[in-house]
Amino acid sequence: MDITNNEEFYTLTINGEEKTLPKMSILNRGLTKLNLSQDGVNSFNYETLSQTYSGDNLPSEDELKTKGVEQLEHETTLPTIEDVKASAKAKLIAGEALTEDEANTIVL
């Protein structure tokens, strides 16, 4: 277990790259990926999560880590706000229709 400044970390491979990430971040993403509630949980680490989780079926730490990595890898495929703004600008200049996300980046 790696503890730094009162935070615990996992070292994981994300999109082929080894990264050290806070356990809380990965556990929460695992819960999100599995559509499980995070209400009232303390996901500092798996032990605190298991003590504060109110559902009946908390997945194992390994399953939450795996699903957390899947969620994080999915998030890295999503366009950034800068990408959406650039796309919106290019479409406006070309006279093309915008997607709803692109239209939402325009400040009137």
C-alpha cells in the first residue's frame, strides 16, 4: 500500500501507460461503471468503502479497480471542451450545422 499525504494510490495501466492514481478516484469510477450508488460512501480505500457502502452487493476491490480502469479509459476517449469548441468554430465558419454539445459551448 502506497500512502502519500494521507492519500492512498493504485499503480495501474491505463491505455497502455502505467499511472499512479488515487484509490478514491478509481473506486468511484468503478462504482459509476457498475451503476452503483455513491451516496454516503467514503471511498478513501476499499476498507472504508466496504464500511460505509449501504448496498447489499459491493463488488470486490479487484472488480472495482477493473471497472474503474474501464471507466477512465472510456473518459479519455471523450472530446475535451477545447475539442468541441474548435469543432464548433470550424463548422460555423464552414456554414455547417452544429451538434448540441457544440451549440452549448457558444456563449451569447
